[in-house]
Amino acid sequence: TDRGRYILGWTNEQKIAALNREAGALADKTGIIEAKISKLQGQLHELSNERTTLARLGEFRHFDDLDWQSIAKDISRLEQEELELEGASNILRTLNRQLTDLERNIALNETEADDYKRRQAKNEEKREQAENLLNQSRAVIDRLPEAGRQKLVEELRPLQDEALGSRQLTVESCDNCEREMREWLQKKIDGEDRRLKTLSERIIRAMQDFRREFPLETREIDADLLADSEYIKILEQLKADDLPRFARRFKELLNENTIREIANFQSHLNKERQNIKERIEVINRSLADIEYNPGRYIVLEAQASPDQEITVFRQQLRACTEGALTGSEDEQYAENKFLQVKDIIDRFRGREGTSDLDKNWRNKVTDVRRWFEFAASERWQEDDSEYEHYTDSSGKSGGEKEKLAYTVLAAGLAYQFGLEWGAVRSRSFRFVVIDEAFGRGSDESARYGLKLFKKLNLQLLIVTPLQKIHIIEPFVNSVGFVHNEEGRESFLRNLTIEEYKTQREACSA
């Protein structure tokens, strides 16, 4: 019937309850046993104390060793007798009082003597320290030259007053005063060092700026304080040359030579710019006779380039020459013109550290062709209204790009040879070599280009792959076949166009 031992059933709640009851009973029993153990431990502790006490009693062999009560009674009796004797005799009482006073005075004198001994020891220690400091000071002074001692004292005296003020020097305060003055001097030295360092950096920066501004005059002089004598020589030379006397002559030379040359240079560039515009006008006259598409022709347009470097360069050229011929007596005017010209010439020459950038800049701004952005306008021949505007060839098919390129090329050749459209001059030289012609282009654009060249009566030498021979047949008088066997030797065979067609038909048959 012990449900705590059941192992089968629908639920284990009764088994858990039985086990909980058993656990509670065991806990109660455990508490009772623990209480008994605690009580027995207390009894054991009391017995141990009694055993220790008995062991200590065993150390005494006689009762007199433990009889403290008899001794206490004897002490009490003797003290009572002392009081009775003092009360019965005035002499004894006076002597006791004098003894007490004497003992107190002796104690005070001993205290004063100890104080004097301590003060004497301190004074002895101070005297030894003062002697050591005196010896050290004498050793320092002895290391100084005898002639410079007084001068050193005279130099240090105002510094001492500045660092320590009105403080009184004593043996005890020497160390602190020395430390404070040393710290004050070190701060003053550090401040002067910083000031000298800052001044040195400013001087070196000024030297570097001077070397950058006048590289030719300072090419053998470093930007270093050790080279200060060289810069002083330059300054003295400038003062000796009395440059202000030559200011007027400088302005005259600036206007007559330098700025005039800049004006000539600007005029030359503008002339080249005008030549380009005139050439485009001539080419456009040729393009007007070429039918680009049915009823339409091409016009080339040259617009000013929006490139910022080119725009700034042209503005600088104008600034250098504005007012140069009429002139101004203002010294500031001459200085400004000189700096404007110098800035351009320095970039033309190539500045230190940016020579490559300056070279690219120079090549770009002096190439007048880059002053323009070119575009093509397709227009109707009947009223010159615009059909389409091409700023570049993007968005066009390959054939359209080639067609536009051939049109511009033909007009350019007409300009280059000075041809008049449709005119025939059999003795004029108009030979053109076209390499890799029509190799990648469409057949239609190739025929268009050949027709244009035929209208110009150009003498053509066309180098083209064999697969394009059928396109150029109607436009050539003879062909030359080049054959290279295994890349060793080249052979050329010349045929008239009729011989070529005859042999081709024979091979086909």
C-alpha cells in the first residue's frame, strides 16, 4: 500500500504527494537530530573549558601563589597607616608637598633639556647643510673664470629681482629660490627659443618666396639661415643700384618691348583664328555645291570654345595690352602690367613643380584650332532653312557618319587644292592617296565618297582589301594586285580595269 513505490497508473500525483509527505517527515527528524547535535556540542565545549581550567590550576604547587586576597589586605593596611602618619605630622606633609613640587620641577627641567637637545641637533644639521651648500657654491664659483665672476653677478642681479621679487634670501630658502629662479630662467629661455624658431621660419619662408619669385638670381643660394650673407649682398646690391632711378626707363621698356611683343603675339593668334574662319567660309562654298541628301547640303559652323582655360588665357592677353600704347604714368600701372606679363611668361616657361601641367596648358591655349568647337548644319537648298544640326556624330549610324566625313573631306580637299567646283583643269596637280579605303564602311557611303572625288576630278590611289574591289571598279582605270608568299617577298601585278574584268570572267567560266 506504499504509493511512493508505485510505478504504474494513469497519473503520478498520489505518488508525488506520498513522496512529499515522506520528505517532510524526514526533514522533521533531521531538525530534531540537528538540535541534539547542537546541544551535545555545547556540553562538549563547556567540558573542554573546565578541562583547560583544571590544567592551569595544576601549574600552581602552593596556595600562597593564588592567595591575592592577603596581599590586597596588606596594601590597604599600609596605605591607611601612611594617611594616619601624614595627618599626625605637619613636617612630613610639608616634605611630601616639597617632594611633589621638586619632582614636578625636575620633570619640567628634563622636558626643557630635551627640547634644547632637539634644537641643538637641528641647528647642527642645519649648520652641516649650510656648510655643504657653501662648499658646493664655492666649487661652482671656482669653476668660473675669475675675471667673469663679477660680470655674471651683475647680470644675474636684475634677473633675480625680476624672478624672485622682494623675497629675502636665507640659508633655508636658498634651495627653493634656486629652483624657482632656474624654472623662471628655463621658461624665459624656452620662450626666446620659440620666438627665435618662429622668426627663423618666417625668414626661411621669405627666402623661399624670394627664390620662387627670382629663380635666376637665386639659383645658387639655398633657403637657409647660413646663407643670410648672400641675401644681404643682394640687398646691398639693390640699394647700391638705386633702382628707383630706373623706374621710368623700366616702364618705357615694358611698353615698348615686352607688352608690344605680347600684343604682336596676340595679333598673330587672332590672325590664325581669322584664317580658320575664312577657310571654313571657303569650304562652305564648296559644300554648298555638294548635294548631301536630296535637296539638302552641309554648312560647317565654328563656335567659340567654352573651355575655361582658353577663355581665361585670352582675357589675360587682352589685360596685358589694354592701355599699353596710350600708357599711364602711374607706377602701380607699370607694376600691374609687369606682373600680368610675368604670370603668362612663367607658365609658358614652366613653373617649378608644375612643368608638365604648364606644358599641356601651353599646347592647348596656343593651338588656335582649340579655340573653336565645330558643328555641321544640314540645310535645304531652296530656302537655306536648317533640317538638322550635328554637334558631333553620336546617335548616327555608321553609314551616316561616313557620309558626313566624306562630305567634309571632299570640301577640305577642294580648299587645299584651290579647286572650283565643276571646273576642269587637266594640268592641275590633284593627287590623293587613300589607305585602307572603304574597308569597314558601307557600300553606299563608299560610292557616295567616290562620286564626290570624281566630281572634283581628283587623281586617286586607293589601297583597299580585295572584297571592296567591286565598289571602286567604276571609278578606276587600273588595278594592282599585291601578293606576298609566306611573308617573304611581295609581288605586284598591274592590270587595266578591262584586263581585270576579262580575266575575272574567264576564271568564273
